[in-house]
Amino acid sequence: MKKIEISASILSADFARLGEEVDKVIEAGADRIHIDVMDNHYVPNLTVGPLVCQALKHHGVKVPLDVHLMIQPVDALIPAFAQAGATRITFHPEASLHVERTLQLIRDCGCEAGLALNPATPLSCLDYVLDQLSVILVMSVNPGFGGQHFLPSALKKIKQIRHLISTHRQTVCLEVDGGVKADNVRMIVEAGADTLCVGSAIFGAHDYHQALTKLRESLTALP
Ligand code: DX5
Ligand code: ZN
């Protein structure tokens, strides 16, 4: 079975000690770092910009940096995040007037491109662009905040997207974001996810190593 990757969302980290927090979570076994960018417009919350991505890069973070843009409009900030060291840039199709153009822009900037699907976003947004995607991010909460409860309707969507990916023989990653915890990772992965974005279930724990071990152990029983 393909290794399930865990992307740690820094949204629930202690921002006063961000470099240290990220070092600790990587040391504990996180495969990637997920940076939630919110603009108080597309979503009600307001978080960080390219400076923070660049600061983590300068701090010496070597694992991939996944930038999840919850901003509208999207295009203007893409070159800045690419310059700041983003590996992957994911956006919400509702936030771009020209989805295909935005995907092209991300790739032209040298990054992997992804689409994030809100709980009510239909799969039809993947039509015609599947071959341009490195990742499909299934939101299992409404975007904007960490620490929300996993919406079970995401499971059906994950299964449908996994089917779509195999039908089209694409190599796109299928990531799930929102409310991912040790008690639901198994069903999320069984539904077809290969990447788990986890925020509060790691950063809300006293011991990150223990939290990541618990997540991985909940997966080991899988066939
Ligand atoms: C929500 C963000 C998520 C969030 C996940 O809008 O996209 O990445 O930080 O946090 P948890 O794991 O706490 O739901
Ligand atoms: Zn996110």
C-alpha cells in the first residue's frame, strides 16, 4: 500500500514560536507542512501571507510546503507564494473567475497545482482540469477555522473522487482537510484518501510524536 502522507496544518500551532513548532512536528514524523491562507473575505478568518512561508523556508524547513489559499481573488498572490518557497498551491474553484488560467499560473510559477472542494462543491468542477492537478483537497469542514468536526458527507466524495482518479488513470493525490483525527483516519483512508491534513489533532496534543504515532497506528490495521 502507498504510504499515507500526513501534512501538519500550522493553523493550530503556537504562532509566537512557529519555527520551533514546525521543527518539532517534522521531527515527530509529519511529511509535509500545510499553510492555511485566509483573507477575511473568501472566509471569515484572517491568517498569514507569503512572508510566513518564506520565513519557514529560511528557517530551514526541508519538507514540502503546501499552501492552501482561502482567498479571493486568487491569482495576484500566486507568484509571491511561489517565490516564498511553496511546493504546492491549492485554491478553491469558486474563488477564481478562470480556474484553468489559475492552474496554469501556478504551474508556470514552478509549483504543483491543486483544487480544494468545499463540502457543497460538486465534482463537476474537476471536469476538463483533472490532468492539470497534483492534488485534490477534499474539505471535510467548511473552510475558515481549525478544530471543527469532520463532516461525514466527505466520505462519499472521497470515494467518488478515488473512482474518478482511477478511471482516468491519473496520479493526482487525494487529500482530506478538516476534523481529521485518530478515530476517523481509518475510514478516511479506506474511502480512498492518500494524504491527511491534520491541525488540532497534532498541535492540540502535548506530545506531537505521540499524536502522530496514534494517527499512524490507527492506520496500520489497514490491508
Ligand atoms: C480549515 C483549514 C484546515 C484546518 C484543519 O479551513 O483548511 O487546514 O487547519 O484543522 P483541523 O485538523 O483542526 O480541522
Ligand atoms: Zn487547509
